[in-house]
Amino acid sequence: MNIHPTAIIDKGAQFDSGVSVGPYAVIGPKVKIGKDTQVAGHVTITGNTTIGERNRIYPYAFLGTDPQDINYHGEDTRLVIGDENIIREYVTMSVATTKYERLTRVGNGNMLMSYCHVAHDCEIGDATVCANCLNMSGHVKIEDGAVIGGIVGIHQFVTVGKCAFIGGLSRITQDVPPFLVTEGNRAVVRSVNVVGLRRNDFDEDRVSAIEDAYRILFKSDNGTFGRRLEEIAARPDLTDDVRYLIQFYRNAANGVQGRAREIIRKQQKT
């Protein structure tokens, strides 16, 4: 291990081999850091926070801080970060509230650029890219391979689907479907994320099937959106990707994911 002498590390913190900690970093008593993770100078890691292996954490990141929720009163909740993430300057991540799993989770191989905020109870999958100044409200879920542009605000409980692309300066108030480009204020679906799909090794047949489903859902005037969705679902030759797209919308409508969860929670309180 390579620990700078000016770093302030509580004796309860646990480090695996190869961890490095830069000058003036502050690390609390419930922090666990995995093998070969690099913590730069002036980083603060607190709370019940577990960080995996080979992460790179840049100066002035604040990880494991209390959630920005007036109903939080110091309960023991967690932040868990996986392996090989790049966490740039001034990124903030909060531990969870007590409302669901008591867990804020970040997966593996993600890049969070400067000033991103991961709020309480959020879940980020694997291999996502979050550009500068992304602000995630509480309970947001970002699925694997999504790419989000800079200066984007995401409403509470929103789910961003697999391999979605969100354009910069967008205001996201509803679930963002997988495989598609969503952009604007308020944001709307614009096209298929062809570039992103190819970067994720989707072959031309897979891309074409998604494009066909997109044309029916968003370019056709044949009945309601729900009717067009079921028209696609009735096809005998559905690909796994299109089937997943259909299920994403059904989950949102049935309260399994996304903003519908917020509505159900409010109903339960009344």
C-alpha cells in the first residue's frame, strides 16, 4: 500500500493490497477499499461504503455522504461501488435512505465525469458513461451500457434502459427506453442509438430489428402507443432485444420500474 502521510484514515477503515491514498484524503471508519484502487488527494470517503478493485478516484470526490433527504436521521445504510470504475473530480455519491433496500449501488467499468451526482438509492449498472454535471435524483436506475450527455437532470425513480443514449442538456422526467436516443426539454425519443449499439457489438440484424420496432412505435399513426406495442409483441419472430424493449414499457406501465413506483408509493401513504 502507498498511503500519503497527510491522509486522515480512521483505524476502522479496511484496505486490500495495492491501495494507494493521496495527500489530505479523509477516509472514515466503515470504509472498505478493494485491491489496487487509487484514491487521489483531497478525496473524502465516509459512511458505510464498500469500494471494489482497480477503481480510480480523482481529487475532491465525495463518496458515502449522507443522503440529501430530510427524512434521513443517520441510519446505517450503504454505498457499494464495484470494480474498475473511473470517478472524476467532484463526483458525489450518497448512501441510501431506509425506504427500500438501504443501498446505493454502482456496478463495474463505469465512467462518471466531473461534478456528477449519484443520489441516495440510485443504481448504476455496468459500462455506463455519465458526462459532466449529470444530476441523478433519488431512486434512479441506469442500466448497462447507457451513455448520458452533460448537464442532464434525471427525476426521481426514473429508469434509463440498456444502451440508451441521452443527449446533453436534457430534462428527463419519464423512463428512457433501451437502445434509443432520447433528448430535449422535456425529452422525447428521437431515433435509434445506432452508433452506441454498434459500439456494443450489436450486429446489423439486431440493429435492423430494433429500427423496425422503433418505426412502428414512434413513426406510425396506427392507433395508440399501447396498441402499437402489442402489435409488435404479437409477431412470431421477435428478437430478444425487441422483446426486452416491449417488456421495459410493460414494466413501467405496471409499476415494476420507473416513475410508476413513485405513484404507487404515494398511494400507499394515503
